[in-house]
Amino acid sequence: MRLLVTGGAGFIGSEFVRMTLREHPEDQVTVLDKLTYAGNERNLDPVRGDARFRFVQGDIADPAAVGPLARGCDTIVNFAAESHVDRSLEAPGQFIITDVYGTYVLLEAARAAGHPRYLQVSTDEVYGDVATGRSREGDPLRPRSPYSASKAGGEMLVQAYRASHGLPAIITRGSNTYGWYQYPEKIIPLFITNALEDRPLPIYGDGGAVRDYIFVEDHCRGIDLALRRGVPGEDYNIGAGREINGITVADTVLRLLDKPPSLKQYVSDRPGHDRRYALDSTKLRTLGWEPRIDVEKGMEMTVRWYVEHEEWWRPLKSGEFWAFYQRNYRTVTPLPGSGAG
Ligand code: NAD
Ligand code: DAU
């Protein structure tokens, strides 16, 4: 396959690119990425010398950038998105441009090029808050944040292109993903890097909100399987089924780094904070997928990676990062000399 991987310089997209080139020697990969604050070309250093790999900087919402690349490949795998819920609460416009309009531009290009397959990477957040049970693919979408609403909007367009134009599209809905190369605004890399710097770990509300955490390799293996063996027109959940709340994330990080519990700091809750997500991934499991990395091992590997790759994350925690941090965590007391004050 000749794949166009959009958002391939981000956290999950770059893992997917590295995995594809490692495990599918016959494949070619072009990455189209705008390199927003969350995109990082260094995530692709491990594949830079590979003759089957090409990087193009550009915007999925720009038909002039997307059209020629779509004509030169067989399949688009769309990871590109604004991905952070807290940023969507502050400034939702770019989420709608990228996650909705950008998806439309990609779908139109895939249709015009006559691609035999399209894969939209979506999220369990489109199901909304799930008090009990586990979300299944046929459940209604009830997004509750501007981020999840924009992801659901992108999905609606995928569904429309399936129905109206017969586009052979697959949607995957992954759960909370963690692992190496994750921008340190998400809870796990934020807590790890804050703990390494002896800064407080800001826990929203009572710390009881639950997420279904999955290691990044397991998520990408699920996307790869859905792409190659999934049925066009179908949606697939990808979740490991391990529910963990914010307090447990903080306690695990502090234990693994041998840091004191006093670093836990309770801060104002996220507005509209979904209390629980949980996925039923039976459908993908029937295709032969199962998660390989349990959360204990995954957390250990992740913590070790951040300990050993300070040169990767430290430059990211500067400038705009702290400006957003200060606006978002109004109740956090900065530590003297932290640069956050
Ligand atoms: P990320 O924020 O780390 O990476 C997003 C990438 O998209 C970045 O490289 C960024 O530069 C690029 N991008 C943003 N806007 C773009 C645009 N207009 N044109 C081209 N490139 C653009 O995100 P991630 O955590 O790797 O998530 C990847 C995808 O997976 C997203 O679609 C997200 O909604 C979905 N997802 C994420 C998770 C998670 O827990 N992180 C879980 C399920 C699904
Ligand atoms: O579920 C999949 C989604 O997971 C993806 O679609 C999103 O792109 C990704 O950002 C993630 O969304 P969440 O909002 O669940 O992830 P986040 O890491 O921001 O928060 C995880 C939980 O931790 C959530 O209950 C809020 C809480 N939290 C988060 C941060 C950043 C804190 O308590 N403190 C924090 O500082």
C-alpha cells in the first residue's frame, strides 16, 4: 500500500508510521502534517533515512496541499486533529477547522482519487459520558466537549461519504492512549515530567474521573488491523478495558519515580468533565486483535522513556506551554523558579 498518513508527526500517528515501515516492508508512507504545537518532526527521526518514507509539511484543510498527495497514494489514514480537550474549551475554532473541515477535504480527495479504502482515526469521547456498561459501536454519539463534538462532526462526514458516494471508509474509536512521544499536556506525560521536575501534579476535581487507558502500540496495532482486515463501512472500538482514575494515575507515577504523595495537588475541575469512558472492543477482537501491554508494564515503559529522553520533552515545556498552563490551571501555585509563575 501507498499510505498518506495525516498527522503523522504527532503522538499516535508517528507510532503508526514507525510501526508500518517496520512491519510492512512493501508499504510506502507519506506523512502530511501541519506541525502545530503538538506536531514534532523529531518523532519521525527513526524512519528518516528510509527510502519508503516522505514528509510533507501542510494542512489537511488545504485542498491544494491534499489533492496531489491523495492522487499519489492508495489510502488515507487520518490522524490529524486538534486533540486536547482543555484547549478546545478555551479556543474551539481550530478544532472545527481541522477536525471537521479538514476531514471533509480529505474525504473529497479520497473520493476524487477513487481510493479503495479510507481510515478515520476517532475517539471513545464521541460516545460521551458513560455511567455504566461499555460503549459499543452502534451506540448513539453524544459528544459533550468542543473537541469530542468536532471529532463526531468529522465522523458524520465520513458516514455521509459512505452513504452518498460509497466511499469504503472505516472509523476507529480509540480510548485514552499513553506511551512514548506524547506531548506533555496529556495527564500521563504531564504528571511524569512534572514529577521529574518536583512540580505539583494537578488533579482535576476529586480525581475520580475514569479513563480506559491503552498503550500506544496496542492502539496502532488495532488501527493497522482495522485498515487491512476491517470491513469498509464499519466502525471499530479500540480499548484495553482497564479503567483508571486520576488519583491512581498520580499515585502510579509517584511510586514509579519514588516521589512523595505531597506532590498531588487538587485543582478546579474541567468544565463539563466526562466522568467515565469505557469501550467494548469485542468487534475488533473478533478480527484477531488483543492488547499486549498491560497498564503496569506500559506505565513502567513510559516512565522509563521520559526519564531517558529528557532532551525530547524538556524543550516542549517552555513558552506557549506555560502560557496555556497558567490559563488552564488557575488554582495551581507555581513553585519558585519553575518558570510557570
Ligand atoms: P497529537 O495532538 O499528538 O497529534 C496531532 C497531529 O496532527 C500533530 O502532529 C499536528 O501537527 C497534526 N495536525 C493538527 N492539525 C493539523 C492540520 N490541520 N493539518 C495537518 N496536520 C495537523 O494527537 P494524538 O494524540 O496523536 O491523536 C491522533 C489522533 O488520534 C487524533 O485524531 C485524535 O483525535 C485521535 N485519538 C487520540 C487519542 C489519545 O488518547 N491521544 C485517543 C483516541 C483517538
Ligand atoms: O479518550 C480518548 C481521548 O483521550 C482522546 O480522544 C483525546 O485526544 C485525548 O486528549 C484524551 O482525552 P482526555 O481528556 O481524556 O485526556 P487528558 O489526558 O486530558 O485527561 C485524562 C483524565 O485526566 C481526564 O479525566 C482529566 C484528567 N486530568 C487531565 C489533565 C491534563 C487531570 O486530572 N489533570 C490534568 O492536568
